[in-house]
Amino acid sequence: MRKHQLAIVCAAVLMPAAAFAAENFPLSYTSVGLEGSYVDSGNSKDKSVVRDNLDNYPEGGLNVTHQFNPNFSVLGQISYAQPETRNTNLDTSLLRYSLGGRVHPTKFRVLDWRPFGGLGYSYTDINVDNGPSKTEDAIYLEGGFQRMLAPRLLAEAGVRARTELEDGYVDAQPFIGLQYVFGRTYPAAPQPVRMAPEPMKVQAPPPKDTDGDGVIDAMDKCPGTPQGALVDSDGCPKKLTREIRQTLYVEFELDRTEVRDQFIPEIGELAKVLKQYPDSTILLEGHTDSTGASSYNQRLSKSRADAVMKVLINEFSIDRNRITTTGMGESQPIASNSTAEGRAQNRRVEAIVSGEYSEILKK
């Protein structure tokens, strides 16, 4: 009967977890959480524990985990239970200390759940009311799945097989847990690649060249070339197509979308570039820090980009059709989210002007 109750509890925990949008696992992190489990001690029913062997029992634990890299983590646990002896129904108290390592695959997922396998050691202190006490040493193997429910919330479920070292009996322990994650690190955002301008070519001027462009008058199809311009074999000016790129950062206050007055002049300078090159376009990327849910941060970052767009339209008369906005949420931090200064830098809008213009090459 208790096994059926545990199955119902596991389903009640895992089914709501599927409703959350899956989050990416950090490269490394530390977590603290609670675990609930059910120990099936049927495999040890022929082994005497103190006065009598223990009946099946639920167990609660406090977990501390540190993931060093995407493939390896360490788990420490303190757990407590109050089982009864199987035949004599004596009350006992059980305190268990466990330490183990876990291995995680880098990319393999099952419906956004990350599998893991582990090996560890347990030390157990068992006390019987009005009776003697006993300690046990055991090793365990475990396997299960984990899922990031939110940027700082991790759920897991699995099963352990614990082998007592002195007598060799094996107990099964299905478990579920919920952990709070902190001290996270993520991959660094890629840096933009800037294109180098094409090298300028220089031609030596031949004789009888009236406009001095390096092509003799008899072959010059473009007389009157501007002084110092590079020309082709027909004496016509060469033009160079250049890419326009200018980046702007606008920072925002926590959970706000209003553009602060101190950034208006910088947006004005960006508007001058847009007016100087009327064929150029601009992309506004909104960003947030890691405070709050990722879905809310996604909407907040888009609203910040839209706020800068309104300043360009209303204050500097930039055509709406030349502006594109997007929200990047908390996915691309440029500073650590563990400090107030870093979070302030991450609450920003980045504006990138792009386009092409042609100019006559000079010697």
C-alpha cells in the first residue's frame, strides 16, 4: 500500500513540473534542497537489526549539491526517519549521513529531463526505544533525472540501491527532490566580429594625364576625375562599399522600462548616424539581469527595446520602418548577476546600426 502511495506522490510532483518551460542547466552551480524518499527494506527482512529487522518506511533529507562542470557533481545529505521494527512494532529513530558523486551527460535529454548516475557511501545510526543502538556502513548506486523548472529551481527524481557492507543486504530507495540553485555560471556571450576594410590600391600615374588620375587622356573615359581619386583602367573613379556599425548601451533600473534622461544625448548621437546614412537600419536588443522568472524577463527585455525605439521616433524623427526590436531576456549577461553592479550592467538595451554606403577611394 505504501508503494502505491509513493507512486501517487511522485506523479503529483512530476506532472506539474512538466508545465514549466525548461531552463538551460548552468555550467556549474551550488544548490540546497529537500528530498523525500521511501525505503523498501524487504531485501533485508532476514537480517536482524538490533532486536528485529525494520519495516518499510518514508525518509526525509536535506541535500547540498555542488556541480563542478557540466559532467560531474558531488552530493552531501543528512536524512532522518522513524521506522518501526517489522515484527515487534518497536519505535526507532534513524539518522543517516551520505556523500556521493554524480555523472551527467552533456547533451542527452529525455523530454528536457537530464539523466544522472551516481555512487556514494552512507553511515547510519539506528536507535530503538528502550533498547540498544546500531550503526551501519553502506555503499549505494543511484540513477535518475533532473530538470530546471526555473532559473533557480531544480527538480529531480530517481532510485537508489543501498548495500550494507557488513551483512550484504540491499535496500531500494525511490526518491524525489526540489533544490534551490545559486552561484551559477553560464557560457560567455560571443563577441561580434568586425569586418576589416578592403586594402586600398594605388596606381602610378602615366604621362599625358590631364586630370591626374593615372590613365592617359586617350584612354580616359571619365575626364575630370576628382583630385586624388583611385580609378579603374578606363579612368573612372573606384568606389568602396563600407559597412556601418555603431553600438549603443542604455542601462535601466530594476524592473523598469523608462529611458533615463542621462542616456537621451547618447541616443541623439546615434540618431545623427541614422540621418547621415538614410539607407541604414537599426536593431535594438533588450536585456535583463537574472532577477525574476525567465518568461517575465523575456517580455521585460522586449519592452525596454521598444522604449528606446519610441525615443528615436518621437524625439529624433527616425522612421519606424528602419527600426527592429527584440528581447533577449537574461540569456546574454555581460557581467556577473551575483553583484548589484553586475546586474545593473545587464539591465540594458544594445543598439546596432547596420547598412552600407559607397565612397570614392582616395590615393
